Amino acid sequence: MSAHPPAIAALGYAAASLTTVSFIPQAIKTLRTGDTRGISLRMYALFTAGIALWGIYGLLTGDGPLIAANAITLVAAGLILDRKCRAWWRERQGDQRLRGGRPLP
């Protein structure tokens, strides 16, 4: 684990802050409205897994900006992914009931 010079660490924290803060408004809107129709389940699952892996990488390398940004983003992304999975499950159950319990093609 290597310590970065203060200017490089500040750059990392600034970048981490901007990318994390840019994600928060959409996350809040999605959580408030519950509307996940515009979200791809596969993409969001991969995105959330990627965020988790970046967080683990940050922990293993001792990279503060990576740890901070990905910990915050992982919580928000995980909540949205949970909402999307629940919506997907409800839709799937509703469609199966409409088709007499048969799985969808």
C-alpha cells in the first residue's frame, strides 16, 4: 500500500466526490418514486457488482478515494438494485398469473 502525495490524494478525493455526488440525485429520485422502468436489471446488477469490486480493490490497496466513493455508491446502487429486482419479480408474478401460471417465454 503506497501513500500518495497530498495533491494526488486531493485529486482522487475530488474525482470520487464528483462521480458519487453526480449519482445521488438520480438515486434519490428512483427511491422516492419507486419507478425503475427505465433501468436495465442486467446493467444495474453488473454496475453494482463492479462498484463492489472497486470498493474491495480500494480496501486491498488502501486507496481512500476508492473506498469512500464506492462505499457510498454501493449503498445507493444496492438500494436501487433491490427496488428493481422487486419490481421485476412483481411483474413476472403478475404476468404468470395472467397466463394461468405458465412461465413466460
